[in-house]
Amino acid sequence: MAKKATSLSKVMVSAGISFTGKSRLHFVPEKAKINAAYYTDELLPLLLDDCHTLLGNEFVFQQDGAPAHTSHLTQNWLQKHCPDFIAKDEWPPNSPDINPLDFCVWGIVLQKYERYSPRPTNVAELKEVLQEIWNSLPLEVLQKAVLSFRKRLQACIRAEGGHFEYLLS
């Protein structure tokens, strides 16, 4: 008798890291449209609250090039509510190789999820598993990712904004 495969919906999460720790894991509702309005009304206040909790006012907020992040609404919101951030015109486009969450942390989370047993069978269980994995990430992993930022940024400059992984060896 064959076991029927269970298909889970995808779960979108938002989070942040710093040298001193990590934010909460913020789950985006399944039907939410991630546009600038949702991002500035729902996610950014939570992420900035996490930054202030971890670092007081001593942080620079970094995003990637997602449309919700680069919109005028978001950029204006950050100017009003954030002590310091990297504006869209100061950030290389399409640069996931620089963002520590993208080049390191999400990959580790995925590896841990792929080894997780038993597998979640529904979205609520999936969220629990992701939260457990997130909570278990060691500070040393985050620190290593953050410390590699400068080296990766310099390699990006040498590659004139293009792919640069080959320059990191």
C-alpha cells in the first residue's frame, strides 16, 4: 500500500540577524501580498522593534532589492523611523551574495529542515519546526556570516556588481 504524499503550502518568513543575535521569526500570512504597504505597515515595525531590542539605536538596517524594499513608500518610511539604513541607491541591485541571511543563514535553515524528522504534515507544524530551527541557530554561525560581509562587499566591488563567489577563495 502506497503512502499518500502530503503537500505543504509554502511559508514565507521575515527575519533579521546581527553580530549580537537574531530577530524573531515573523511569519507572513498565506494570502498576504508583499507590497510596500504591507511591508511598511506590518513587517518593518516588527523588524525595527527587533533591531532596537538587540542593538538599541546602534545599527544600520540592510535590505535586499525586493520591490517592497526599494519602493518610495518604504524608503520614506525608513527615513522617518530608522536611525540608519542602506538606501536603495547605495545597494547593488540583485545582490543576494552580500546579504548574510541569503548567502548563509537561510541555507543552514534549509539544511536543518531537510534533516528534520518527523516531517511536518501541515502549515502549523511547519511553522513550529521552522521556529525550532531558528531558535537553535548558534550565535557563532550568525557572527561568522556577519563578519564575512565586508569581504563579500569588497569582492562585489571588484566584480563591478556582478557574481563574485569565485573571488572569495
